[in-house]
Amino acid sequence: MNRFSAHAALLFVALVVLPFCAYSFKEAGESATHKTLAGRYIVVDSVSWTPLAGASVFDRKGHFIGQCGNLGKTPRIDRRDYPVTIRIIGYKELRLPEPLAADTIFLAENATELDEVIVSGKQHKVLHMLGYVREYSTLTTYTDTVFLFREKMVDFMLTPDRKTHFKGWDNPRVLKSKSYYRFTDKHGLDSVSGEGNYHFSWSDWVSPILSPKLTPAVRDVASATDTVQGRNRPTEIWTRRGDKVSVAVNVLADTASRRWVPRLSGFFNYGLEFDSFRVRFNYANVESDTILPIDLTGYSFNIESEGRGRKMFRFNRRDEQFYVTTYSEVYIVDKEYITVGEARKWVNKPLHASDLEILEPEEAPELQPDVLALISRVENVDKDAVRAGYTADSRLMSPYLYDWDHPDSFGRNFRVGRRALFLLKQVTGISAVRSHRNTRDRWRDFRQQQIHRKDPAPSAPRVE
């Protein structure tokens, strides 16, 4: 009986325990290999080995995966995301066709520089800068996804102080824009378009602050790195190499970091939930302790939020959550000092998109194949055929504009006399004025009803 028990125990070990252990060791080995090859890397400068905080990672379809943290560590990359692209303004992008065995990625600095700006006279006080913008934005609900790639030309008009009798603008003014949308439902079916009615991108809300000051650790030195601690974590990382300075800011690390994005202060006060908010600014020819606006060479930012601060014009179902991600790069392609009179001409000059071109700078990397495929699909859409094949729903038309008894003819409002009067009201704004007046009257009546309801008139005294 004991010999039988011993044989049974050995048989159990051979048939059950050993295969399980072998499978566990194999699975652990594969998990370790997967973690090493397709996990996370450290992105550093190829010369100084300084971690590049804010470097961005894109998957094989051109979708934004995430940004490197303060130590240059990439977000976790899945094998299915390869080939991936690692990019940061001021450096040459790197494309990884497959996972690496090494854990460090080196990026080489881009040597392209703008021509030196010369101030020819005291009257040239206004700085006019021209920028090229690329943005990748995604709006996601539980059932639908909207991906947007957009490139545009913008300009800035910066004044040195309030004494200048010209206001200017530090927010990017759009001169020309091209948009490419991809709409995907929960079944994976998609459609593309060059136009969209839902403005969910954050790209127009971030602008450079005019005169940030260097931290003491990066002043009067040839090469240095300084980390500014926030309340619980690092909030600013300053890097200096000669006359080039960059600062990577984690806006969510401390409330003081919001000074870098002053135009979004209202969204913070509104209570909008941001999951990630990082910006990076690059400067060149820095010669003093205060960075001048003309030193700016480019900036990038990544914003991830739950919602967009409004209901998106009924894009999604009522009370359904949606998420917005925007990654944008702004390259300064030209800058010059001009007079106030010339600046005013820029303001009053009518800008026609047909007269402008989108100038892609040399340092801007090539687009990913999937983004190029999206551009090709949008540009090959036959808009005339789509417009001709669309049939309006007559049930949505007013009975005064559509004659139900004679579907082939216009209603009474579109007879010659009434049609002329209808167009005249539209041109002169009479219809809009009447609409506003009616709305105001209805609102006044509603308030009076509420007041009477809350404060009813006293009843007459009872007489016996």
C-alpha cells in the first residue's frame, strides 16, 4: 500500500506539477522579455545624456500614446503599437520599427536655426512671429471616436509694454488651416471628412508667456539642469546648453504652474478635470536672466481632459462622459520687428485663405503613413457628388416654406412678393431683432410669474 502511494505521488508530480512549473517558468520568462523589449525606455540627449522630459510617443497609426515623465521615461508601449515614433521639438525624431533590447534611447539635437533678427530702428517695437502648427486630437466616448489631424499657419503680434499704443495678441491667430477627421463607431466602421462641427481641440488655448525668468541654477553657466519642485512632485525642469534653453512644465504639479497657461485659468476655476497637462518651451540666443519673446523657437503641449467644459453641442448622449486628448507642436518659422503702423495694417488687412500657403519648416518630421493615408482619403472625397446625393427631409421644413398639397412647388412664402420680403428681413436683420425681442419678453413674463408665485398677494381681511 505504501509502495502504491509512493508511485501515485511520483506520477502526480510528473503529470501535474512539473508541466505547471515549466509553464510558469516559461510564462515568467516571456513576461520578463516582453517587459524588457516592449515596456518602457529612457529618452535622453545623445550628447549630455540628460533625460528629455516631455518627449512624445506615437504608435504605428500616428495616434498619440503619451509623453515622457520628468526622468525621461516613456509610457508603456505595447508590441502592437510598433513601429513607434519618438519626437520632441528641437531634436530629430526617431522611429523604432520593433522593440529594442536596450533600455535607453538617444535623440540627436536638430541643428536647424532661424536667421538672426536685426532691429533696424527704435520705431520697430512690435514683434511679429509666424508659426506652423501640427495637432493630433482625439475625442472619445463609450461608443464613438473622432480623430483629428490638423496643420495650420498662425501668427503672433507681441508688444514690449503697455506704453505702446497697440494691443497686439499673444494667442495664435489662425491664418490658414487644413483639417482631416476620422469618425469611428463601436463596430470599427469609419468615415472621413475635411470638416467638423465639433470644436474639441485645445490647440488654440495655449500661448507662450512673454518674459519668463531663468532659475538661478541655469544663469551664467554654459550647461546645467535645474528641477523646480512643486507641492508633491517636480513641476519645472530647466535645461541649458550654451545659449539654448528649454523648460518642461507639469502644469498639474502645482497651482503656481498655471502661470504658463494663463488663458486656461477659467477651465481650472470651472472645475474641469484634467488627467494630464504638460507643456514644453524651447528658446535660443538667450543672453540675459530674462527670456525675451524673440528667443522663442517653438513649443509643444499635451492635454488630456474629461470633457471640454461644455456639452459639445449635443455630440454625445445626455450626461454621457467623453474624453479629449490634444497633442500639438508649434514651430516658429519667421519673426521680425515692425512698426506700430505696419502692425495695424496686419490687423486691418483682410486675409484670404486662398492667398496664403502652409509653410512646413525643415525641422518638422515626416508624417506617419496612417496620417498620410487619412489626408489622401479626405482629399479624394468627391464633395460635389456627396452634396448632389443628399436629399433634404421635407418633414423638417416649415409649412410656410413647403406646400404639402403641391410637393413640386414652393409654399406661399416663396411666391415672388413674400420671397423678396423674406430675403429683405434676413439681410436687414429684422428677423433676428424680432426673435431677440420675443425672447426678452418671454423671459420677463416668466420672471414675473416666478415672483408672484414666491410672494403671493396678501388676502383681503375677513369681515364678519
